[in-house]
Amino acid sequence: MKKIIFVMACYCLACSSPGYGQDPWIVSTDKYGFDNYFGVAVANGMIGVVSAPEPLKVREVVLAGVYDYYKRGKVSNFLPNYNLLNLELSIGGEHINRWNIAEFRQELNMRNGVFTASFKYKDVANIEYAYMALRHLPHCVLMTVRVTPNKDCGIGVESILETPSALKNGQHAFYEIDKPHAYIPLWTSTAESPSGQLKIVACNSFIFDENAHEEPRIFHKVEDTDSHSARFSKSLKAGKEYSFSVIGTLISSAQTPDVLNQAERLTVYAKLEGRKRLLARHYAEWEKLWQSDIQIEGDKQAQQDVRNMLYHLYSFTRESTDLSPSPMGLSGLGYNGHVFWDSEVFMYPPLLILQPQLARSMIEYRFNRLDAARKNAAGYGYLGAMFPWESAATGVEETPVWALSGPFEHHITADVGIAAWQYYLVTGDKEWLRERGWPILKATAEFWVSRVERNSEGVYGIKNVVAADEWAENVDNNAYTNGAVIKNLLYAADAASALGIRAPSAWKTITSGIPIVKMDNGVTREHDTYRGEQIKQADVNLLAYPLGIVVETEQVQKDLKYYEVRVPEKQTPAMTQAIFSLLYSRLGKAEEARNWFSDAYIPNLNPPFRVMAESKGGTNPYFATGAGGVLQAVIMGFGGVDINPKGGVRELKTVMPPHWSKLTITGVGPDKKTIVKTN
């Protein structure tokens, strides 16, 4: 009861705090402290732009897939990058900052992936600005500023490109393309990654409403070796609105070999497309994404929060790539931008159900690093493919040496194999299975054949692993690891059958001998030496979902009751409580499902945009892993959606929170079905 009271108190506080609205699509704030501000990202799966509490600023720009070695230990990291939207505005010669403005309001519009803000400057002018990572142009961002003067005044605008200290050998250039129909000023910055292996280029330009050659004159200024800018000035008349835009491109040699020219080409393209066409295509792409949506009736705050989670998963992934999101997505440099099991087990399933094309990119990430996984296995004396616990650009192991999960948390290999089979089940794409899925499933199965150890009694044990509960290190026969291996081997055999290939008989023989052990009280034992210690996160409970190995209602409930009280109140990741909520929903226990649903994320929210941290009271948002877990509680729990073992998607009988009157999930699976649940 103490936990329930705590959760509901947090829920009430979150709902009543200033700036927390319940608009189903918009999260906004007009009252917040600058020292207690956690930015929210707009992203397109390639670039993430994180908001700042200062007017006309963004805190950070993140570029996916760009890693190098610097500062943070001996492994690769996401690199700090050029801030394309570093804008300075002066009115009447006075620089605009947080101290001389009033009525400052910011909002994230999740429907179209746009961040908007507005403020007043004295009695002189009203200013609005909006920015986005353009969904149809993966390397481009756009900021539009509108000034409505109340008095005659002059404005000065400066767009600054500053080379981050993590990059080296920065160079700056400015030149103008002058055509009869267009004037295109370009200011470009180029730098190398710390090791010199990569080149990164940022290129900006202005978009004006004036006709060509009537636009303001652009002046270039070099501040020092690390910074340069382009600026213009304009005289405004009272009551006459004036608007302009900054278009920026950020790209690296990890994406294209001709990085400098391509950055400038993309900026030229975007400028000549013009603001109206850019916005129309951006909005259209988001409209297509939201054809797959979650609609909740009876709980306005849950509606906003769940959509916020879905928005972030959509923002952090991109179709037709081989990118997979890190736990913090494109909201910052957390976890070095590395890819973990978080992707396959927590973020991937909601996307597979609602956006299979986004899920496909995540599996493509693993397929394109299969050779690296094979070499990794060979290095440890195993066959097949052993996927790294932390993966980055190349697919080699990127876990710091002090973390034992690198050489020992092997369930990641089974997680990848399971995800590959799930993609085939949902999509039915046999060509994909033959070309992509089967190589993954075959190589991961071969790894486990060489990894298990058979004793004299015919038991195939898996020794010396880091459990899914990462506080259990170097243990034998971890429940989740063993269960995931069983599924990996069975799915590999199923894939072979679907393709008319003869699978090794050892795959199924081994599955029947892998132990799932119970304690004297009948509860599934987490590992051979488990004696009731606290756990970091759900482990045994994952055998019920997603693995479907523990299926008897009494056993599922017994395992839940035992392990749910062994998760500490703090310092544990959000997805654990989400799994508890999902399982209680499938058990038909609505109150328990509701309470764990709330506990999974409400204590983790940070102001002013309800951004989700990894743990309760945490300060490292946005935790996309937790969002994926909670979305599974909604879709696979309350919504009853399930991946059919025979292919496609099926509906299970589950329960929702008692106060929810209706849950509608649109765009389910390749056929874009609609699923409706009512209380």
C-alpha cells in the first residue's frame, strides 16, 4: 500500500504542477526555473535537437551513427556536434536574452514534430520561433523566426557556427551562389573527429520571404579559429510582421564520402525548396507516422504521456537505414550513444507492431554487423555470432573494461535472434527471412550450440554470465538467459523449416536440456546461487513475457509476487515496472496493472516537458528504453496485442486500468488494423 500511495502522490503532483497541461498533442510550459529545466528533443531518426531554456537557443544537436574516441574511457562515443541553430537576435541594438523578455512560453507539438516558443520584448515587439528536424531530409534542420513589431525598430540577426572542443582542425568558409533567380549565401564549418577518422560538416543558410536580390545583405564574420557567423539587419515598421528562417545541414563521412559538397548541396536544395514546401513535406511525413497511434479515453494525462513516449520512439528511429537507437535515443550523449538489448527487447516490439519499416532498420543494424559478431565469437573461442553488449558504428564490443557485461552478458545474442524471427512473424516477408533473418538466426544458434555445457545427466547449462538482472554477475543458469537461448534455438529451427532448410537436430535437442530451475517455494530461481537478494530489474518475469516460457497463470503470478518486492524503490530502470503492469493486465488484475503502469514512469518525469529519466528521481532523460517498456504495457498489456506464434498479430483477453473507458490502437501490423478495447 505504501508504494501505491507514493505513486498516486507523484501522479497528482505531476498533473497539478505549473506548465503541465493535458492537451493530447502538445506539452507546454510558461513557468519553470532555468536551473530545473530538462530539454525535450525534436528528431528525425538522424538528427536530434534538444531544447534550451534560453530564447532562440537549442542546448544540443546530436547526429546519429557518428562515433569516435574521446575523453570518456577507451571506447567510442557519440560526438558533441555543431549547433546549427545557435541564433542571436538584437532589437534596437539590445541583445535578446532571458533577462529582458517576458511571457516566455515553449511547447512541443508531437503531431508534427515541431518545437515552438514565443515571448515579448518590452513593449517593442512580439517574437515567435519554431524549429524541427525535417522528417523528409534526414540531415537538415529548420528554424523560423517571426517578429511582430509594436513600434518602428531595427533588428540584427546572427547565425553562428562554433566548432565543438571535442573536434579538431576546424575550418570555416563563406561564399555566395548568385544566380538570376536566386541568391544563396552559405557558411560552412568542417572539422575532424578526435582520431581523425571522420570528417564532420555543418552548413547553414537563410531563407527569406523577399524576392531574390531584394533579400537583406549578408555579412560574414570570423570570431576566432573556432567560430564564424553570418548576419543581417533589417528595419521594421510597427504592425508589419517580418519572418525569416535558418536552414542547416549536418552530415559526416560516416554517411557519405563526399561530405563537404553534400552538406552544401543539401543546404542549397532546402533553401531553394523554400519554407512552404519544406514544411508541407515534413508535416506529411509525420501525418503518415501518426496513422499508427494510441488513443486513450478516460485519462487525459495518460493520453498525453503515452503519446509522448510514442513520439520519442518515432523521433529516434528512421526507415531505410541501418541505425538502431541507444537508451537515450537522440536526446543527448547518454550511454555514449551505444546500442544495447534495450533496442531489441524494449523499443523494438512497439515499433514492430506499429511501424514495421522502422523496426526493420533496427534489425538491419544488426545484420550489417553480423561479421563483426562472428569475429567476436571466434575471439572468445565460440562458433557462430556473439553480438556485443554495447555496440556502436562497427559492431565490435564497445563496453568499458570495468563493466563485466561486455564479456559476459551474452543474452544479447539471443535477443537479436528473437527479434529477427519476430520481424518475420509480423510481416510474413519470406524474402527478408531468407536474406537477412536466416543468417542472423543461424549464426546465433550456432553460437549457443558452442556456448552451452552438457553434464553427465544430459543437462545443457549456461555458465558464467551476467544476468539480465545486472546485479547478478558471473552466475550460472540465469533464468532469462536460459529462456532466451531456448527461444533463439527454437526460432532458428522454425526459420529453417519455413525456408525448406534442414536444421541441425542439436538445436532442438539442446533446448529440451536447458534448465529453468525453481526454488523450494515453487518460485522460478533467477540463477543457480540466487537466495532472495534484491534485483536491479525484471529477469525471471521476462520468462512470462516476452518469452512465453512460463505460461501457467499460477506460476506467472507466483513469480510476480516474489520478485516485485525485491526491486528497490530507486536506482532501477523504468521498464521493470512496465513488465509487471503488462503481466498483471494479462492476468486480469486491473488495479495492480494500473498501479505498476503509473509506477513505471510517473516518478521518473522531469520538468517542464515530462521527459522520462531512467530511474525515479533520475536526471538523464530521455530514456527511450523505459518508454518502450511502458508502450508494451499499453499495447501488449492493456490492448491485448500479441505476436502470433503462427504469424501475424492476434488479440488476447486482458484488462485495462479501471478508469480508462476506451483504448484504440490504430495502424497495427502491415495491414494497419485498428484494435479497440473498452471497460
